[in-house]
Amino acid sequence: MSYAQKEEMLLEETYAASLIELVSYTNESLGKVSCLEELFDDRIGLINEDGETIYVFGDAGIGKSILLQKMQNLWARGELDVGAKFFFRFRCRMFSCFKENEAICLKDLLFKYNCYPDQDPEEVFNHILHFPHTALFTFDGFDEMHSDFDLSSIPEICSPNEPTHPLALLVNLLSGKVLKGSRKVLTARTGTEIHQNIIRKKVLLRGFSSNNLKEYTKKFFRDEECRVLMTNQLEANPSLCSLCSVPLFCWIIFKCFELFRSMFDSHELPNYSVTLTNVFLLMTEVHLNRTLKTNLLKKNTRSQVETFRSKKETLFSLGKIAHTGMEKSLFIFDQEEVTSLNMSEQDLHLGFLRTVHDCGGFGDQSSYEFLHVTLQSFFTALFLVTEEKLGTKELLKFFAECSSTETAPSTCLPISWLRKRSIGEDPFRNKEHFHFTNLFLCGLLSKDKEKLIRHLVSPAAIKKKRNALITYLLESMKFQLQNLIRARQKDYKQIQVMPNFVWMLRCIYETQSEKLAKLTVRGMRANYIKLTYCNAYSSDCSAISFVMQHFQKHLGLDLDNNNINDYGVKQLLPCFNKLMVIRLNVNQITDHGVRVLYDELSKYKIVTYLGLYNNQITDVGAKYVARLIEECSSLTYVKIGANKITTEGGKCLALAIQKSKTMYDIGMWGNQVGDEGAKAFAEALRNHPSLTNVSLAFNGITPEGGKSIAEALKHNNTVKIFWLTKNAIDDEAAESFAEMLRVNKKLAHLWLIQNQITAKGAKYLSEGLQENTTIKEICLNGNPINQEEAKAFEERIICF
């Protein structure tokens, strides 16, 4: 890209594998993607066989565009084995450049606005019409389109030869009205939901895992010395590390380190608290310093203040055009708009702007865009801060854009939807670029940036704007807190927050204002914060902990179903001395993250509930959890199912539970502890003083393991609920459980769903119930027992 003063960087220098996940309509995981061909394999992750489009989504900078570039690169090398003879790559921004009265047909779109074929266009086009499955289309950035005119009068079309407005042609392509059967991949930022009818698969990009980041670091820094220095920086700075889980921010940080080192002869990045604003200020400094003439003997010694002051007019110009586009959600600028900035040719090539080719509406003129939408947001915020005459209303305009009541995400397809929208409303609008503008505004107006910003705008203007911003943030947070869903749970006052609340926490973090953080905590009036399904990433944990650390008393924190990963766990360090409940289910956490949890939670010994269900934990991580159980008598609930724990890890956990006198609930569903692990848990069950709920469902347990558990339950007076669903328990093991029922008078619920128990085994259990009035149910759903056979058993035997 333009860091190298080239239009594009080599793909090999920018692409590294990241976490790609197939999800359902409701974003529940359907499995990981190991290679790009799996995106097109209907045996994996198919949610609508009538849908035409593979929908890829994720936050800004998470790697959507680079994924499509990689896909094209593999296709061009003959390494994308999906049967595609033709590959057409489009950026959705270009569709916003067409005028309202323009009309094109499919052939024009392919050969005039994409690429001209080597062979006869008619022959190629006819081949595509007859064999649409051989054409693969990618459309990048559906949310970045903008339309200020009404499309409702444009009819739906089915003919590829019929001219229509390019936006309508795009919608008809995606929905299969035109060229049905062709392959389509569409990307958009999180929150831009596409109509379910057109989606064939839904794909979530989650960014870099710890292993992905190591791979990318190795690829980026070919020089070993440089690589070691950068790795040391990441290990020493968790907040820097968590930002690097977002590929774009990682690339910026790496490039800054590389160039900062070459220009300033420094082995370290500046010692900032790492907010996103810090990273973009550093990137801007690096860009601006590239115009300096340096020699091999003398390195650059110019300070950040001197750098920004020397390029004040350039920064103003970039801020002005960024703001003009942001107000209209426009991301492409024509030659006339850029020329009006009176920027030198040298400044145009600093790397902030780049030329856009083949943009439909601008004819032969060059058009421009910012390197990334987040960079446009940064310069928009810089304009808001440095424009002296800007009033409070204009300053806070983009907060107002984001403050509408949260409802279900808008739906952008198919065309029938376009007819339902209110007049004047932009159907393609997404608010994430406004959110980033607000983040940068908070960062630039923070007190620690005043030393820099006062050289770009008067101190009086800074003070006035900062006061207006702080007042707004306080009032906005107060309003949000008043409207949260509240509940009372035993010892906790619980609040359920929405994704917009996470953006507010991010804003507070960018201000680095402890006063704001403390006032937010005071306004919560709760000690259990539920942040489930908030699309929180590891970098957001910096913001979460920045606020939550100010709780005076113990706290419950529920972060289930986000994308926290190991880096996010490290970012929560300031909170661990407060946390009694920590839920991190479904968060891509590995053994490294579990090690951090053990190290911190074992210091304070106050945690009562640990939720780690459905992560990436192996036997190594299980051993750390086992040590925590042994060392923390306060820990009574552990949920660690759906991980990668085998017999070895299962034995360690069972032994720790056996030693514990306080463990109440252990959830192991969906691991593979097998019979040996089951036997270890059986030993733990014998005469255990407190264990009440146990799940060993879906753990590869055969009759041998089942009989061990049944025998152990004869010697247990505390367990009330036992789950053994989805194992291989048969009639022989059922007979052992029947014998146990004659002795155990405490067990209330026994779940043996989806095992191998026939009517014979059910009969054993039914006979065992004759001497047991305590147990409420034995669930045998999903076993090989028919309805007629089930009638013979008493009502506590549930077969259907």
C-alpha cells in the first residue's frame, strides 16, 4: 500500500491467515474455516441452499478486503479449486459514483468497469450466460456504498442484457435475479445485516489468534533482530498486543515500528499508553516525516510536535476533505475536490490518500480515497478538533448519528426492502465510521494530547471543546445506564448492556479520564455486568478494565460470546482483584489465556465462578484450572465443556475436585475424557461433601466408564443432577444405574439422552425406581426405544 509510496503492497507481505468462522443467521458457530475452498463447499456451513451470496462480515480492519485479494491471488495461480473460470472483483464504493440517470447492463459492468477479456467479448459473455457457475464475483464493502436518491422506482430485472442503474444491477446480481447460479462473495462491516433470503453462507472474520500473530510477525519482519525486538515489545505491552489482533492495526503498528526504528534509530515505540488515537498519531507522524531529507550518518531527531506543526496546513486540508465525505458517508473524492485542497504533489503521495482506478462516475479523471475508512475517521476527528469556529452541535454531530435507539440491524436486501425504507434514508448506511470518528475525537481532546494539539488550535478552543465533549459523555452514559435491563440474582444486582455501551466504554478509554470512569461505575448501581453478544474484541478489554477497575467492591463480569481471546484476558489484569464471577465462554481462549487466569485468580482467591465453555483449551489449560480448583476454596462453579480436553486433563480436573471440599458444579460437556477420565471422576464423586451438579455429556464414555460412575454414585449424598447425554451407555450400564437407584436417595435428575439404551435397559431403570421416590426424572430421549415400548415404563422414565 502507500506506506511504500506504491499503489499496492505485495500480497505476500500483507496477508496472513486469521480466524474465519462459519456462522448461522443468529451468529452461532457452525465451525472454523481451514482453507478458502471451504467457503464454497456446501457440505460445510450451508444455511440456505436457495441463497446466492456468501456473506463475509467483521469489524473495520479485520481483514475482509485482504481476504478477497488472497482469494483472487489463489485463483490467478490456479490454486483456488472451486470450478471458477472467470473472476470479477468489485469494490462496492464504485457503485456510489454513478449518477442517478445512468444505466448499464451486465456486459458493461463486467467488461467496461472491471476488465476487458483477451478473447471476443461476445463469446466470453455468452459462455458466462450459459455456464454461470463458472463466474465468481467478489463485492467488497457493501456498507461503504452511499445513495442519496430513491431506488424504489427502479424495477427488478431478470435479463442480463437490460440496462438499469448500477446499484439495482448489483442488488439483482446478489439476489440471483440476474445470472442465477453464479458465485458471489460479499463483504461488509459488522452491523450491516443482509436479507436472509440471499445469504447462502455467513462468514465471520475474528482477526488474529496468538498463533496467527506469531506467523504474521515472522512474515513481516524478515530480519531476525527486528522480529525479536517487536516480539519483546508485544510481550511487554498487553494493550499493544490486543490491538494487534486486528490485522489492520497490527500492520500499522508493525510499519510504524519498522520506519520509526530506521528514522529515529530507536529499538522501541514511544512509551505511550496504547490507545487507538496514539497508534494513528504515530502513523501520521511516520507519514509526515517521510518528506524529510535524512542521511545515513544523521538520524531524524524531530519531535512529534515539530512534525505536526511543520505540516499543519496539510493536516487541515486532509481533515477538511475527510469531514466533507464523512458527513455524507462518502469515501471517494473526485479530482476537483482534491485539487481544491491546494496540496503539493509530494503531500498527495504521503500515503494518506491513494488513487482509485475504474470508478464509474468520474470518467477519465482520477479519483481518490483514504488508505482505509478508519484513517478518514481519524482525519475527520482532527478537523473537528482543529477547526476554530466549529460549534458544539457540529462537534458532537457524529455522536448524534450513533445515538439512535438500538434495534435489530437494518436489512439491506433484496430490492423489496428498498421500497419499504423511509424517503430520503440511505439504504446502505452503516454507523461504524461514525463510531471511529467519535473515538478519535475523544482521544484527540484528551488532556495528555493537549501538548500536541495546542500547536494546531488555540488552547481556548481546546478547553471549550473538551468541556462540551465531557459533558456530553456524562449525560449520554447517564441516559444509557438508566435504560439498561436490570435484574436481581441472589447476591448480585445485574445489568445487561448493549453493543453501543461498549462503544461508550471505548470512548472513555480514549479520553484516559479516570474521573469519567469512576462516574460511570457510580452510575451503574450494579455489581454484575453482563456484556454478552456485544461484539467485544480483545482490544476492548482495555476499555472494559479501565472502567471496571474502579469498582470498590467485588464484581461479576460476563463476557460470554465475544471475541476476547488470550490478549483480552491479559487486558483484564486490573480487574482480577475484584472478580468473583468471570464468564469467558465462547471467546477463542487457549491454554495461554488460562495460564493468565490461573496466575491472577490464584493471587486473590475470591473467584466463585469460572466460565470457559467452548474455547480452545487442551489438557495443558485443564491442568491450570485444576490447580486453581485446588488452591481456591472459593471456586464452586467451573464450566469448561466443549474444549479439547482428553483423558489426561480430565484426570487432573477430577483429582482437584476430589480434593476440593467446596466444588458445587462442574461442566465438562463435549470434551473427550473417555472411560479413564470417567473413572477418575467416579473416584471424585465418592463421598464428596459438596458436588451437586455434574456434566460428563458427550465425552466418549462407554459402558465401562458408565458402570464406574454408577458404582460411585452409590457412595454419594450430594449430587442432584448428572448429565451423561451423548455417550455410549448401553443396557449393561443401565443395569448398574438401576442398582445405584436402590441405594442413592439424593439424585433428582439423571440424563441419559442419546445413548444406546434399549427397552431392556429402560426396564432395569424402571424397576430401580420402584425403590426410589426421590429421583424426579430419568431422561432417555434419543435412545433406541419406540413409543409402544415406552408406554410400559413409569412416567419418570422420559423417552419422548
